[in-house]
Amino acid sequence: MSYTKPLAFIKFIIRNFSYLLGVIVAVHIGNGQNSSYDEIWEKVVLYENEENSWISKFWLTGRLQGEYHSFENEISPALDHDDYDWRRFRFGFKATFWGDITLHSEADLGLENEGRPLYNDLTDSYFSWSTDHGIKFKVGKQSAPFTLDGSTSSKKLYTLERSKIAGNIWFGQEYFPGLSLSGTQRKIDYFAGLYSSDNKPEFDGAFKYGQFGILSLGRDYADKFNLEKSYFRLDFMFQEDDGNDEVEDFNDWKGAYSFVTKWENNAWYFWTDLSFADRKEGDVWGIQLMPFYDITDKTQVIFCYTHLESSEDDQLRASRWEDRLDRGAYRGDDLTEYFFGLNHFFYGHKLKWQNGLQYTELEQAGTKEYEGWGFTTAFRISW
């Protein structure tokens, strides 16, 4: 298998993460206490003064995610791919004005853009504020949360990538211009958002190419099950079709629905996702079962099973690295993935080392298009 190439892995660590390892070593020299990490991460706060009625806080935000990966299609042994890659690099700021108004702006940057500009596009770029009744409003470019992994920030994923459900039923693109409100009423969490279907880097295409809406309702029933957490959530997504070919990928859904549960007790976790999409060219449904366990307060093992089926051919696609084996040619109607992972949290989700081994099968009308193993090891840092 191609992921047994040790020199490529060593090169990845040395070239791309030497400074991260330096941070880890420095902190552990200081006994590895959380207070040492706190001192490092507190430096992103550049200004804070609660008595200033105009601007009370200004701090930097971002994430840096890089990895070594190796994937192979066993049906076509000649097709394998291994490399180290900057998965995500985002940088921006948050500022709090007039007590309760927050401005958050962050950009996606490309460290390996091969001569192209460093800047790619805006991700989060919005104003938010909360009322006295606990209702939070957001206006601007923001995440469109839907499905289990689609509603989870890449900073807080327990797997290396979002699931195949997120890749085939969620949007793929995370950030859209829109309006949203959220809060909790009588123990019920609610979220409602109206978004533009454009895929522009900034705001110039906002609400020119149709809209879609998301509604989510959730509640924790931990007291009824005598567990630390028993959370149930329903997501609904409805899409307007304006026939614009420029944003075809985002107009393919008529509607989609997701039922998410999160069960947690002591060191055990079990998260699930059952999702369905009504698409123009056929229906898609998928299930995700994800148990994980904390071996220690910093080390965790995880397993994730995902299966999807579609009523029409060519509706399902493989993930980012599997697609690179054959330039995105893998499409099918039956998709299954088994994922085994090991995570170590140096400082929670803000500094972690993640490893994953996955086995994937993709079929088209009973014929296998892809069958193979993939391995990924990655450092994730956020602030």
C-alpha cells in the first residue's frame, strides 16, 4: 500500500509542522499543564476593556489544518495517491461593539496555491447580536448547519473529514450569505436561516441565484434516559430552483431532511445521523453511526460506519482524496465506508493530533467503481 512510505510522512512532519511540534514541546517542558496552553492562546486577544462602551474586545481567530494522506483504489492498483497537504488555513478577527454586537470576519487562505493569490474567499463574515430573551441573530456570510457533520465546525470534527452524508446530502460549500436566528425556548433549541444559493467568494452574488432555508429543532432528554446527554434534533432544508446553471450544484436539491442524535455518558459517546434528500434526478438516503470512547482525558478511539443509496445512477461521490485518484470520476448509487480513528487532544480541539484508517466501497449498478483503503494523519490547530 502507498501509505507505507515513511520518507514522505517524515517529510510532511518536518516541513509543515515543525513549529507546531515546537509549541507542543515547549508546553510539555512546562509540565504540560493547561495553564501553559492558556498563556499561549490568550495572546490572540489584542484588546479587552469592559468599561469601553464602543469596543470592549478585539481578538484574532483562525485555524491551520494540515495532513499526510494516502489512498488507493484496489480495483485499479495503478491508481494511488499520497501527499502532505495544507487542508485549511483561515485567518481573521472578532470584535465586540456596544456591549452585545459582534463582528466576525475570516478569510480562507491557500498556502499551496501554486502562484495564485494567497487569498481564496471569505468564510465567516457577519454581524451577530442577542436580545434580552436569548434570541441570537446573524447577518452576513455564515455557516449553513445541516446534518450531523454539516452542522459541525471543521475545528471540532472527531473524524478527519466530514462524513459521506455531508459530502452527498449536505452542500459541500459551508458558507453562504444569509440571515439566521437561534435560541432556546422551554428546553427546545431552535434555529432558522434563510441563505443565498450563490457560490461567490464574497457578497457580489448574494440573493441573485435563488435561496434556500434551514429549520432545526432539538432537545436534550438526558433526564428521561438517566444519561449525561440524550440529544435529538430534526433538520429541514428547502431549496428554491431558479434554473440558473451557474449554481447548478446548489439547485440540485428540492428538499432534504436529517434526524440527528447524540448519546453521551461518562467516557462513552454514540452519535447518529439519518438523512434523506429529494433531488431533481433521484432520491438519496444515508445513515451514519459513530461510537467513540475516551481512553484517557486526552486520548480517544473512534469508529464510524456510513452507508448511502440513491435511486438513480451517478448520484453519489467519493471523498476529497479518493476523488483525486481519478480526477473526480468516481460516481455511483451505493456507497459504504468504515472509519477507524485515534485522536489525541493536547489542548482540546484547539490543538490535536488525529489519525484515521478507512475502507470505502462505491458501486454503480452493481459494479464496483471504487474499493480501497485510505490513511490520514493530521495536526489541527485553531484559535
